[in-house]
Amino acid sequence: MSGSLTQVLLKIFAYRFYREQSGLLLFLFVTIISYCFFINTAGVYQMEESTFYHLMLMMTFIITPVMMLLVFACWLIYSIKSWQYVAAQLQLENNQFLFYGMTSFSKLEQFKSWFCVQLVISLPFLGYWLFATILGVIYDANLIPAITLVYILSMALISALLYIYLVNRINKTRKTSLLLRLSSGISKPFSSLFMYHLFDRTKLIYLLTKIASLLVMTGVLYIFAANKQDLRVPYIIILAIVTLHSVLIYQEHRFKETYLSFARNLPYSRFKLFLNFSFIYFLIILPECIWCFSQFPFLTAVEMLLSGLSTALLFRSILYLMGLRMYRYLLWVFGLFILSFYHHVRYAQIIFCCKSDYFLSAFLSILL
């Protein structure tokens, strides 16, 4: 009986999760693979030496403690995202039968089925563990693969227990959030509505984005600590920050298309809408801006801010063409990220590109 339950849960949750998150997984996979295999080393080396350096880079991603911690952090974010997805799917009307069917099984059988589902959802990281195990056997570094296996099983165990709780609990009516209760008597400008929505309904996405952004900023700065004065380093950081925030940009567009569609009839000029967008995105990346001003010279931080806002507005402009099709939008974001990364980093036209991209993105945003 538990085998049939596992099959049902796999079809409803695991397979659909991969189908809906394929854009994100493709982005992460292609980015890591392209970085490990196609990045050019400094200087001129023979083909066999270049292969050796690429292998050493891959080993750094696999069997070093710092990268292990970064992978574990990404793994935690990925697991939380899967928890959010399963919880949302359980609330759908088509899946309400699970609340009646699954409770007829014992808690142990439910645990086994949910444990298998989470392991299937974690297949990308199981592949990472397998690769780490192979390298660990070859180079006699078995500690990190063993810790990784324990972490996999622990996350799957925690996930299974959480899913059991979600299925067997009694649904409660959602209460008004503390933020809305505290700000009930405060005037709310039109441009600030999304910020209230962000901290009321999508605060988990915001929190995960900020955690990932912090890891990327500190990780890149740690890796290139000796080359901090190189102007390409801050550009890499701000490009990665805005790319991570592309999900929040999509949420902002979706919020306005879903709840504020009447705003098209309001007497707002395009220039004022452009300023509203800039102000919203500035507030979203405000913690990152403070960090940039604390780590880099003032002029460099200002250029990073202008570059980040211009890239965010460019991503926002794409949504006018894509609509609410998130998968296609993420593919465009991924393509722009790759092109921008390789073009600006390889040719080091950082100052000119920051300024030109800013005015180009502003022009496109006003037109669209």
C-alpha cells in the first residue's frame, strides 16, 4: 500500500516540481558547468595544463570546506523552496483528497513515502554527493562526502516530518499580518503598495533572496580578495545580486498585473512610472547598496548602484514582452546574465558599460 502512495505523491509533487522549476535548475546547472569548464585561466598554458586547472577548480567546488558550506546553504534554500511548493500544492482544490486518503495510512508509511519524495526532489544534490564521493575515493578525501550524505538524509528526514505535519494538521484561516495591523493608520502611496505586499505575502521569497545575495557577495569578495581593486569584481557582484532579485522583479510585475490592473487608467506619466520603478528596486536592494558602500570606494559604489538599477529595469522591461510566463522570463534573464558576464568581464569595459547600460535600460523602460 505504501508503494502506491509513494507513486501518487511522486506524480503530484516531485515530477511537477521539476517541471515548474526547470528554468531555475537549468540556470544553476549551466552557470556552474560553464564556469568550471569554459573559464579562461590567466596567462598562456598548454592544453593539458588548462585541463589540469579546470580539474582543480572542480575539486575546489566539490571537496573544500568553504564550498561545502556554500553548497549546504544553497541546499537549505532549495529545500525550503520545495517545502513552500509542497505546502502550496496541498492547498489546491484538486489535491484536497490527500487530506482524506493519506490519513488512512499510518504515520510510518506516510514518513516512508514523503522521505522518498524528498530524495527524488533532491536528485541534483544527490548527483553532487555522488561526484564528491568519486573524487573523495580518488584523492583520499572521504570526510566531506560522508558529511554530505548525513546532511542529505537529515534534510530528507526533516522534510518528511514537515510534510506529515502539513497533511495531518487542521487548516486555519489566515490572519492579517502584523505589518498591516501596525501600518493600518498610515497613508500608503501608490508606489509603496508592492513593498507592503512583499513583506506580507512573499516575505519568505524575500528572505531567501537576501540570504542567497549575502552568500554571493561574501563568497565573491572572499574569492577575489587579492583583486578587490579590479573594477570587474564589483560588476560581477552587482550583476549576481540583480540576477538573484529577478524573481522579486517578476513578483512585482505579477502583483501589478493581478491586483493593480486598473492603474493603467490612472494619470501617471511614463517618466513618473519609471521613477516609481527605480524607487521600488532601490528599496529592494537597499541592504546590498549599504554593503557596497561599506566595501568599495564611494564612486565605485555609486556606479554599482546605477548599474544594478539599470539591469533591474532592463529585466522589468522584458516582462512587458513575456507577460506572466515565468519560465520564459527566467530563460531570458539567464541569457542576458551569461552575455553580460562574459562580455564585460572578458573585455573589462566596466565603467563605460555601467553608464551606457544605465541609460539604455532607462530608455527602454520609458518606451515600454
